[in-house]
Amino acid sequence: MEREKIFYFLTGLKRFTYKALIFVAISSIISFIYSKELIQLLLRVVGIKVYYLSLPEPLFSSVEIAIYAGIFFALPVIIYLALHEFSNVLGLKPVQGYIFAFFSILLFYVGSIFCYLIVLPSGIKFLVSYESSTIKAMISLERFVIFCTAMMFAFGITFEVPVILLILGRMGILKSKTLTKTRRFAILFIAIASAVITPTPDVYNMMLLAVPMYLLYEIGILLMKIGERRDKNARRPDIMAG
């Protein structure tokens, strides 16, 4: 029986990977057409100038931002495909699957946009503040694209904390009581993760990630408690009938 489950999971994973890569490839090709506009969007929000240090660098940067944008815009389809293939593994009903998909997509985009509009401008402004009459910033186009896109994806994934906790709870890996008891360790982990992920060492930019991350952690615990209580109430009629 376990072998059948593993085979079913691996078959689903294979189907999901193929389909997801096709959608990401299509989205990346379309994004490449608008790669210059996408780079300009990043530059406009941070208000700096960048330079390319080798002849192929603009092309490589365009390809890199197209791949990142391809994943970014294809994310709704990727999440839908993942839930379609693995909803049985997670024990989700169709309605629950759609709710999970909606909030997964919403939280990722909220985190990415939050990073784009608030964290990147303040973080990069802090980093270039060391510029002086004798020290000038010559930021590579490729490094700039990688830095900005990696930050946006990091914040997008970080904002998925409630969804991740709910999935782990549905799979029986975590319980809300465990998370409540280990809250102090979670706070320490959040502080360390925020210091690592944010682009600057100052407390302000660190708190821009740490505060939302902690709030989302608490929301995740609350949702887990609601789900556990609902599952417990759903089992009671069966127990009474037995």
C-alpha cells in the first residue's frame, strides 16, 4: 500500500513538473519581449543608475529577469497544478483546495509587492548612502537584477508562512500546541531570518520583514487551531455513533 502511494506521488510529481515547466517557459518567453520595461520598473522604484560591465551583460540580464518574471507570472497556474495533483495527499476537499490556492497566490504577491514598493527603495537607499565625493557606486546591471528579483521572491515566499503551517498541520507534521509552546524559538528564528534576508543591517529594514512575518506566524497558529477544532467536531458524530 505504501509503495502504491509513493508511486502515485512520484507520478503526480512528474506530471506537475512537466506542466509547470511548460507554463513557466511560455511566460518567460513573453516576459523576455518586455524585459527592458521590467528592468526599467525596478530602476524607477529605487531611483538609481546601473552600468553594464561587459558587452553580453544586458542580454544576460534580460534573460535572467525574463526567467524570474516567467515564474512570477506563472505562479497561479503552478499553485493550481500543485493542488490539483496533491490535494489528496493533503486531504483537501475541492473547495478547500481553491481557498488554499487563492491565499497562497495572494500572500506571495502581497509579499513581493511589499518588497518592491517599500523594502527595496529603503534598503538600496541605505546601501548607496555610503557614496561620497571620493566613493562612487557603479552597480552592475546583472547584479542589480539578481539582487532585486531574489529579494522579491524571498519576501513572497516568507509571506506564505500561514499557508505552510496549515499544510504541515493538515499532514499531521505540526500541531498548534507545539507552535504555541515554541513561540520564543520562532521569534528568535524570525529575527535571524529577517537579518539574513533583508539587504541592510539596520533595525528598520529588518523590522520591515520581522513584524509581518511574526504576525503571519500568529495568524497561521490561529488558523491551525480553528482547523483542528473543526476536525475534532467532525469526528464526534462518528464516535457517538460507534
